[in-house]
Amino acid sequence: MTDHCCNNVVDLFTGEPIGTSAEKRFIRLSPELDGLEMLYSNNASGTDFYSLKILCWGLKANGEVVGLVPWLNSIVACPDIQDPLDGCFKGYYDPGIEEIFHQPPIHKIVELETAAEYFEYESNKAEEVLQEIPDSIGTHAVFMDEDRENLTLIEVISWRLHADGGILGMLIDHDIVETTPVLPGDHCLYPAQQSEGFRYFFQHHIANKIKSEDPEALAAIAALVTAP
């Protein structure tokens, strides 16, 4: 029997060896409930930093723990944000004590590792839901119609972690709501990233500016959604 090395098999989407992709998949999430933020900069910010609320902390199969934020059209590990134009990760930030740090809080690492050990479960079904956490930072999904003329903002209710490590933002299908309030796990929720017309995620302060027709916000969103 031939022993095939998985490093010779490349993931079609990431370009990385299958073994590497499997080790980097998320296996457990922990919501961020204390207001910690991610700091980032871009080519236009000069020496200034921008901040973005952290949605949650994620534990990878290889043991690494990172903060996660909704970023453009997906949820992204903070250290992976390294684009000079869109943004580069500069660290984590505690606004309560105005402290910048570069490693996840120890209490979140302990929480994630302990929970992963307690709920240890392996699934061979990539789409099986392992965990679902509520959205606590006011994330909205932005949709655009086929003619690129109309924008729709929909509030994200929760985030589902699947066995393959994918994390999907869940929205309410109001046509099939049976009881309210709609809670994580409800059958009326559907994934934003797999829906027609989905473009980006925005946190509540940007979404509110768009809703109030703030000129700068509208100009920025127009540039984003009309980009090829």
C-alpha cells in the first residue's frame, strides 16, 4: 500500500497543502463581550490607527488563538489582515484601559482550550454546524441588486461555525419566521455569504451612516459595491 503524503495535495481555494488547511481550520469560537477591538492602518491613515470591534476569538486545530472580525465579504482572523490598501493589522486594543497588546487575552485562550476539550467532537460532514454564537457588535450584511442600483442592509443575527472551519453570518428570512425574537439556531436563518447579491459586512456605526444617507459613507459604499 502506497503512503501518500497529504502535503502533495493542494486545496483548490487556498492554494495550501490539505494538511496545512486542516490544521488552520477553526474548531471553537468564544464571543468577545468586553469591548476589545482590533487596530489597523492603511496607506491613507499615516501614523493614525483605526479600530474595529472584535466579534469573537477563535481556536484553530493547530492550537492557535486569534481575534476575528467581519472584514469585507467574510470573517477574518485579525493577524491575516495585511493589505496596505484595505488595512494592516497593528494589534488588539482594550479601550477601557487604553492598552495595546499583540497576543490574545490569556482568559480567552484558557476558555477556548477548555471548551474544545470538553466538547471534543470530530465530524466528517463539512457542512455540519459545530457551534453558533450571536452577533454582539451590530454587524450588517450589504446586498446589491443585479442592476447595481439599490442597496439593502440586513442585520446579522448569528455566526455558524461548520465542521470544515467555515464561519457564516446568518440572516433572518422574515417569510418563514414562526416565533420571535429570532434566536441563533432558528430554522428561519440563512447564510449571507451564500446568498445572491451579497457584497460586504459592515459594523453598526457604518451601517447607521449608510441608513442616514451620510454623503461620505454613501460615496465609500458606492465605490466598493460597484468595483469589479
